Amino acid sequence: MSQPNADRPDKSRLFSQLNANNCPLEKKRTIPRFKVVLLQSAIDDLMFVVRSLMEVTRFPRAEATHKMWEAYHCGRSVLLTTYLERAELYVEQFAGKGLNVTIEPM
């Protein structure tokens, strides 16, 4: 005679393979992150830089102004950290506005 419920998995073995977040105990892959860095620009109109930051990144005026002054005085300002494809998109958008932005790995 066969065992009852032989087609069902053993619950104790199934739950022992889950971690505290109820996720399987396999390695989680992390996406490499990149910094989008605004470089000091030769553009004299500093408000243009602020407006461009607000338009492309949707920063509020105070944060965009802070990032502009940081780039102006220090030579560079880290705008945000994101994955590669999105960072490349930001670089293209800022290049279209004439601003110098680069990508650096974290």
C-alpha cells in the first residue's frame, strides 16, 4: 500500500530552506551601482545649471542649488547613485543641455 499524500512535498523540509524573509536560501544578486557626478562647468549662467538639475533629476530648487554650488566650489558634486543604464541616460540628458556629467563606479 502506498503512503498517503505521497505527491505532496514534506513541509518541514520546505520551510527549512527558507530564510527569515520567507525567501529561498539562494544567493541574492546585487546590481552594480554607479555615481552620477556633476563636474565644474565653463557655463557662466549658474541658474541655468540649477534649472537643468531641477528639470532632469526633479530635485527641488534648494537641493539643485546646493549641488550646483558644490560643483562650483569643489569641482564636482555627486548627484545620485543608480544602476548603469539609468546613469548613462542621465549623462546623455545633461550632455544635451551642455553640462559635464560623468559616471563613476561605487
